Amino acid sequence: MPQSWPVKNPPQTPHVTSHGIQIKVRGKVVGSITNLKPGIPNRAFTQIYELNPLSSGHIIDQVPGNLTGFEVTCQRADIWNEPFELAFGGDMSIYEAIGNQNVPFELYEYLWFPNGYKRISVYRQTWIRSVSRTYDTGRDRVVLVDGSFVYVRKDRIA
């Protein structure tokens, strides 16, 4: 997404993020992601062996299995006005947010590179898998929220 800084009413904190990874919900910036890790689908294979009294039992073929790894994870500093789970809508606890999700959503990934190249992808039929928080009494004491989402398909749209 294009840089939309300065954001109206940014969090009042001495910590600064200087990147363009933002969370937008219904067009409203609700946070900055400190890291994003799109999962890359992978596939397991089953080996087929040659078995007979005259062979050595070597692998003669590989049979592909189902694709797995349709997951994207992100981390956000919980310094914004709304906790991570409330940013996605509603006034509920994280347990209710995950347990009550009955409609998948689309998650968009916008990547702009310094050379002008851009890539826009959409994760289709996305579900919240988990949300967790890390409380750290050392360093900067920022509460970090990890979100994990599973999806059915990722399509490049630009």
C-alpha cells in the first residue's frame, strides 16, 4: 500500500516503525506489522520401491501428496489504540474472535520495491488460526502480538 504517513492519531510512544507494512481493516490503518512471513506451500512425496526377489529394492518412483503450508504469520507491536483482535472488528475477546469466525475474509499483501516494481497478492478464504502475545520485561517492554492465518489460495492480482 502506498505510504499513508503521517497517520492520524498515531500511538504515543518513543518507538518508531520505519517501514511500509501496515494493517488496514475496512480502509482504516490499525497498526504496523513488524514482520510478515508468508508460508510457501510445500508437498510431501511417498517413495515407491521395487520389490521382487531379483531387485535391490531401490526407489523407482515418487508419488506427490497434498500441498501443505497455506499459512501466513505476522507480528504487530500492541501499541495502537485497538488490540490486534479488536482491530479486525467487533468487541470481543480473542477466544470469541477466533471461535466465532464463521466467514472467511480476504487478506491483501501489497509490496512496493525501491525500483518501482510492485506486487499485489490476495490470500483467499482466510481464517484466523491463532493469536498470541509476548510480554517482555526487558529491552523496550513492548507487547508483541503474533497472528497466524490459514488460507485456501494465494493469487497475484498485480
